[in-house]
Amino acid sequence: MEPQLRPGAREAIFAQLAQAGRAEQVARRLTDAIILGVLTLGERLPSEQELARRFGVALITVREALVMLRDAGLVETRRGREGGSFVIKTDARHETLPQARLRDLAQVELSDLTVFVSTIIEGCAERAALRASPADADRLRAWLSTTPGSGAAGARVTAGGFLLELAVLSQSPRLVREHIRLQAEFGPLLLLALGDPQVRRQVAETNGQTADAIARGDGARARTLVAGQVLELGEWLMAAKSRTERGRPLYAAVDDA
């Protein structure tokens, strides 16, 4: 049986939005949950009424968000007694929204967001090392050893879920909330880099080392590892943005996305 993210990760995804009333925020939160593997292929989303309650938004806001997800090819809505909105397999389209965000951000904004995200994830990693139980450490390693798919799509689920799990293991509700908020703004952008096979290998190796540091209770080492990784992913994004602005492909070497 494949390891699943602990319940806290799922609860964090569905936590109320800081600024209620925007369909784009709901759509981003659910998109990120799909990319991270918190919401899995074939899974039925909570009902529209339940989503509205969890996110603290109006029902019409949820319906507008679901339209965005259907247009992006991430979910489909089925009618009838067993109907609802279901996650569908559209791995290639998982890059559509993050690439649009990349185009909209200036280089200075990317640099600033990288620093901010690094600060939050560093804190999560350090606290996780101090507070994780042996069972938590085993779960973290098991998550990394499971490949939910081949190529970039599977790597994004593994890496994104790993970062979310670090936030949950920090046992800090504020850090978890801030991490989830940043996922909606910047998380999927970082995961774009995993379309590069060399980056995938580096991220997998670093995450394994981070899991080992957490198992040893070495907070300083865990913090250093995740800080270096976020910095490298941020530098990749800035280089990728420069390529696209010059009319070149997003990836220096095209790979399956």
C-alpha cells in the first residue's frame, strides 16, 4: 500500500482562506492540492456546499472556481446519484497555470518570493527535525520512496508532498497555514523546475538527505539542505523566465512534463 500524506496535510489544504470571496484563490488551492498529490486521480472532491464551508466562501465562489478547474482540465463534473467533481489525469495541463504565473512575475518578484518561501520552509524543516517521532521519520522516508508516476508529474507529487509533510511535522499551526498560503502563490512555480531531469535527480537526493537529517534530529542540517534547494529552484525559475522572454522553450532540454 502506498504511503499517504498524514491527515494534517489534507486539513491544511482545505483550511479557510485568509481573504475570502475570490474564486481564483479557491481554484489555486485545489490546483495545488492536485499537483501535490493530496487530491489523487479519480478522487471525488467534497460537495460544493462542503467546499464553501471549509474555505469560508460563498457557494457561487466555489462554483466559479470549479469552472476554472474544468477549463484547465484538472477536474470533470458528473451528474447523477454518484456524481460530483472528480480529479482527472491531465498531467500536461498541470503546468498551464504555473507557467501563466511565471509570465506575470517580474524577476525581482521571483527573487523576493524565493527568499520568503525559503524562510518558511527552513523553519518547517528545523522544527520537524526537533519534533518528529521515529514513526514520523519513517513515514517521511516512505513517502520519498514511493513514485506516484513517472517523469516530471510524479516527481512533483513526491517533492510537493514532501514539503507539505515537513510543514505538518513542524507541529506549528501558523507555519502550516503560511506554508499553504505560499503554495497557492509560489509552490507550483518551484515544481515547474522538475520538468528538468537533472533538477529531478538533485531534488530527490536532497530530499532524501533532509529526511535522514530529520530522523537524526539534526535541525541545522535539515534547514541548510532545504534552504539550498529552494535557492537552486528559484535560480532555475529566473533562468527559465529569461529563456521564455527571449522566445525560447521553458526547459533548456525538453522533457516530459
